[in-house]
Amino acid sequence: MRVVTDDGVSLAVEASGAGAPFLMVHGFTGAKEDFSDHVARFAEHARVVTFDHRGHGESDHPTELTAYSLDRLAADTLRVADALGLERFCLLGHSMGGMVARRLVLAHPGRVEALVLMDTSSGPPEGIDPDLVEAAAEVALIDGMTALRILLDEADVLGSEADQRVQATRPGYVEFNARKWAQVSPAAYATVVREIVGQPQQLEAMAQIMCPTLVVVGEQDVSFVDDATRIAAMIPDASLVVVPDAGHSPQFENPEPWFDAVDGFVRQATSEPQGVG
């Protein structure tokens, strides 16, 4: 289905299953298909909703830089929930999607029944060189995403042994990532990547999050594992799961431990009557 935002951008949305609403938000240069391996099993007990961010996948790709920001993506996420009649929902955010989820739950705490923060941060990610980010943004805008991919493959900022293993052993995985990359708008890339490294630190504000929260991170995700520990310690009664033999995308790199942790949390968190907590 398509959901149109207040500024006229059309978002590609998929929904399946019945039960407690579970909205899954993909990361930077990702797509709704990042969760496709697991949607059917979640949908056995939940109404699972995934969508492509603006500038990604099958959603519209505005060319104006002003069409993109983390707050804009949070507003889009809430618009998807509203369009599907989801007053309260369990929310999972992966990487940049976790930054979007953080902003959404802090601004609209009454909407989020339970929260999963996955391989994400409370502010600018650790170990990401702002000068490299600025150079990448300029390449995206001037030379395009194909030229940028060549440069970033050399840097391999979020690479890990687990990611390399999946690329080498899962048929079609390299091509899948290439298709997602090719669908990213240069304007979206340049604007959002700059904001990711320049965003304010919100760790202390996360103490305000009162809904049940699971923080999950791959043990090889060096840019995010320490922040995950701090986030879990800051949010009252949050749980932390470190997925072994996994990097930045544990749903691909070690899927069964990741699924068991997330599915168990969602089942428990949504077993209480909606509106409680």
C-alpha cells in the first residue's frame, strides 16, 4: 500500500498478520526488505508493518535537501502508524531507524507500547570520521551513489567478520545490498548522513523512556556496542542482548538468536492489555 505524508511524499508500506501492532523501521540505505526473513514468523502473533523511508526503496525520492531529516523520518513513521490506525504499537528501529525511534518515543511516549533499539546510538555514532562523512555527502551529490559506493567499499566503516561471512555464503546477498544502495536518493544520503554525525547527544533524555525496552546489538558492531550498553543502563528496566557472531545487521548475520530475543520480548511486552504502562 501507499501512505502519503503531510508534505505529499508517498511511502511504500507493507502490513501482514493480526494481533498487537509491531512497526519495524529500517536503517540508513536500507529498505523494508531488511526484515523480510522474519516477518512471517512475527506475523503469527502480531500485525507487522514495514515501510521504506523517503529517499529509500520504493518510496518517493524528493530531490530537495530540505525534504530530509531525522525528525522528518520520525514524523513519517508516525504518519504510517496513523494511516493504519495504530494508536499504540511496539516499535523497532535499526541503526538510523533506532535514531528515528528514539526521537519518536521521546516526543510521543504515549504512542509506543514497547521499544526495540537495534544496533543504534544515543547520539553521533562512535568512530565515524565527520570529515569522511562530509566528503561522502559531497560525492553523493556531485558524482552520484555509484561513485560513492566505490569509495565506501574501501573504508568499510560498518564491516565485520560476520558481514563478510554472510556476503560470501548467502546467495544473492551482495546483489540484495546493491539493489538497496542503488535505490537511495543522493539528497537523502547527503542530508541524513550529515545529521547522523552532527545530531545532539540524547543519552540522558532516554531516562524518560518508561515503556518496556529491549536494546539489541551484534557483538562485532564496534561503532554501537558500547553505546548499546550505556542506553540499556540509562533506560529504566531496559534489557540488553548482545548477539554473538554478528555485526551491524544481526537479523542476517546470526538470525536465530536475534529473532528469539526480539520475538520473546515482543510477545511478553504485548501480552499486557493495550493502554497499560
